[in-house]
Amino acid sequence: MGEPFYITTAISYPNGRPHIGHAYEAIAADAIARFQRQAGRDVRFQTGTDEHGLKMVQTARDKGMEVRALADEMSSYFQAMCDDLRISYDRFIRTTDADHHRASQAIWQAMADAGDLYLDRYEGWYSVRDEAFYDEKELVDGEGGVKLSPQGTPVTWTAEETWFFRLSKYQQPLLDLYAANPDFIRPESRRNEVMRFVEGGLSDLSVSRTSFDWGVPVPGSPGHVMYVWVDALTNYLTGAGYPDGDMPYWPADLHLIGKDIVRFHAVYWPAFLMSAKIALPGTVFGHGFLLHRGEKMSKSLGNVVDPGDLARAFGVDGLRYFLLREVSFGQDGSYSAEAIVTRVNAELANAFGNLAQRTLSFIAKNLGGTLPEAGRVEDADGQLIEEVVVACAGLKTAFGDLMLSQGIEAWLRGVYACNQYIDAQAPWSLRKTDPERMHAVLRTLVRAIRMLAIAILPVVPEGAGRILDLLGVEARDHAAIDDDGWYQRHVDAGFVLAAPTAAFPRLELPAAEPEP
Ligand code: ME8
């Protein structure tokens, strides 16, 4: 087993059903997890649901449900979404899990032992939607003089006795952390935002609540439950085995989250960990938001679509490919049915899928499925393989640096090179005139398609997997991409190809977009 690589998504609030933003985050994390597995890392991948807090209590009340019943039902939809989208998680954590309560109480105790928790009275502004406390100076005026959080959500005045965490004590250690580790917060723009926020001074943080009891009980303090973000952030440790054992996957390599919750992950979380004397994660990456036709998704606009419907309409691979290719990772992006259909058809179905389909069915039809021997090799063959090797290496470098869209773009250059080659070499017209040359061309194409399919597996596991199955390719790691001998070994073994079916079908624009 290689070196551990621990990747997490945010855990979602199960106060409603999953939306495309949740799907996007899960898909991106999954592509990175699959990529790192291919690179030989011992990957641990965690996602799940964040089930405590006032938002859950209020939603359950509005629906006339028990909070636990709401959490159970909605959490199951999140897990089903992950399964539908082929998310290869190792654990789907629920913050109501027993081991999570234990981990949360353990980190609490460690922060108390460090002298960083004290009891006082909290008076200030709270946004239930964000589950966040805000300073007066951060608020903005909404319509009719209503006060809103910087995220535009309503805030209410809260006054209660709570435990406080000495966040102020960690201002300088945090600034030192950011200075020493430029990759701790990515991308750069989010890093700058966080640094400005911390430089502006940190107030101590209220970390318990007494006005409701749906949460993790504070050890030794009856009537107090932990502030939901204390327990939510701790999920990453729970999944690593905290507080028992040697935690081989900790510290996490990558917390993948959305831009709206960077402050919790890049300020509160490292401060809690420093206080509890636990190693800090490597990188917090705040991805952008997904918009629908350039507009924010919201229930009132009626444009919140079930990711399952999108996957049914465009295919799991289609949706995954579109999201990772279209959006420059870290920035906001927009989707629409037309944009998905256009991109998937042009790049996945026509450029790559058709290349594989044409080549493999030609071999099935004209050579009875036997892979051709070397034939008469020309310079163009070696040049194509070289271009494909460079394209796959480009994907590898980019994915290793979380530049997902650029990685796919590098890969596409290899696909386009194959298409130019197939048109220039025209194996169909060589069939009668020059079969020796045709053999060399087909052999080159099969080698190229195999490499391209392995490289793109993390993005489109189903279709690329199907092509590799057809070709009888078992080893699918990065080293296998460069395995020169694979082709000849298959020929020597007398491999016969089955008649192929399209791995990446063309999409039709649905008559109506999937409805909310
Ligand atoms: O924030 N586009 O949960 P959540 C892209 N429970 N990403 C989006 C998005 C959009 N339109 N909308 C939301 C929470 N997200 C907390 C996290 S972690 C210890 C606790 C992202 O259900 C969002 O940024 O509101 C977050 O990373 C994730 O979806 C879950 O959001």
C-alpha cells in the first residue's frame, strides 16, 4: 500500500434533499480520490451528513416531524445520491453516529484541558441558516431595516449562557500557519480573504447552546450541547479513528468544501486542532458555487434540481464530465441542459467515444476481433503515441494540483490528436490496398485509446471502464498507462475483442429540462 491520502467533502445539512451543489462537490472529491488511488496512494475518502443544530430543529418543527426522523430520511437521500453518482467513499458519516459523539467529546475535553474554554454570557447575532455567529460590524442592512449576515441570511439576537473558545488567542498562530503554508488555503483568492479576516482580529467564539438539546452534550456541563460547527468539523477526526489508536490517515490531506464555509475550515478548525494538540490538515480547498443559467439556485426561484434527475437525463458519466470540465476548479460555474448536451456530445461522445467505437468495431468486423500484429510502422505512429503520453501526463500533473478542468483539457489534446491521425491514415481505405499498414494504424490506435481510457477513468468511471473491459485491460493504475508491452502481450495471448457497444452515447436535448 502506498502513502495514505485522506480526502473529505463537507458534510451536508440534511434539512432538505441534496441539490446539484452537493453533487458537484461529491463528484469533484470522487475524481480526486480515484485519481490518487490510481497514483498508488492508500486513499481514505469520507463524506456524510451534518445532523445537529438549530436549523435541523426548526426544519423538523416546520414539517411536524421528529428531528431524528427528518435526519434519517434526508440523510438517506444524500447517501443514495452518492451511490447513484458512483462516489467511491469509504465512509458515509452521520454526526448522529455513536463514535462521532465520542470523538466530539474527546476534542472538547482536550480544548478544555488546554484552558481554552470558559463559561460566560453570549449576546450577539446568530444566523440559523448559516449556523453562524456574526459580529455587528459584519452585518448588512436588508429590506425594511432587517439585519442580514454577509451571506444575505437573516440574523436574530441571541442571549444565553454559553461556553466560549479562546479563538482570539490563536490569531497570531493562525497567521503564522498561513504564512508558513501557502497551500493551507486554496485557491489564492480565498486565502487572501481569510488572511484579511484574521488580521482584522478574532473574537472568542461561543461554542455551546442551552436553548435546545439536539446536539452533542458538553461533557460535565448539563444543559449544554455543542455548537453545531464544533461537532461538524470533528467529523473529519472521527473518520480517522480519533480518539483511539494511531490514526494512519490523519492529518487529512485535503478538505474539499464550498467557498461559503472556508472561514469555519480555515480559521476555527485549525484553531480547535492547535488547542487540542492535534496535527493540522494539509489543504482546505474552497471550490466555487454552481449556478443555474448564471443564477443562484434557490427554492423560491424554483430552479433547484434533483441531481438524480440530471444523472438520469444526461448519464452519470455525462454529468460528471460536464461539471469537472466546464467549471474551472475553484471558480463559480454555470450549468444548463444545452451546455451539458453540447459539451458531452462534442468531447465525450464524438471526440472520444466515437474514436473508440469506430476503431474497436472496425477490428471486430474486419479482423474478427483479433488485435493486429505490428504491421508496417511509420513515423506518424510513434508521434501519435508520444502525443498521447504527453496528454496523459498533462492530466496527471494537473489533477495532482487540483486543476481538474485543465487536466481534462490536456487529455482532450490527446483525443484530438487521435482523431486527426485516424482521418489522415484512413484505415478503412487501407483495408484492401495496404493491410500491413492498416494493421500498424489500428495497433497504434488501440494503444492510444487504452492509455486515454485509463487516464480519464477518475472522471468517467463507467464509460472508460467499459472500453477497458472490452480491451481486457486489468491494470488501470498510472504505471499501467506507460506499460509499453501490454499490447503485444495481448496479441501473443490471442486476445479477441467482443463486438463493442458505445461507451459514451450521444445525448439529445430533453424536451423539458428536469423539473425541480
Ligand atoms: O455547509 N454550488 O452544509 P450544506 C456548489 N453542514 N457547492 C455548494 C452549493 C452550490 N450551489 N451550495 C452548497 C454545510 N454547496 C455544513 C458543512 S462541514 C464540517 C459542514 C456546498 O449542506 C457547500 O459549500 O449547506 C458545502 O461545501 C456543501 O455544499 C454542503 O453544504
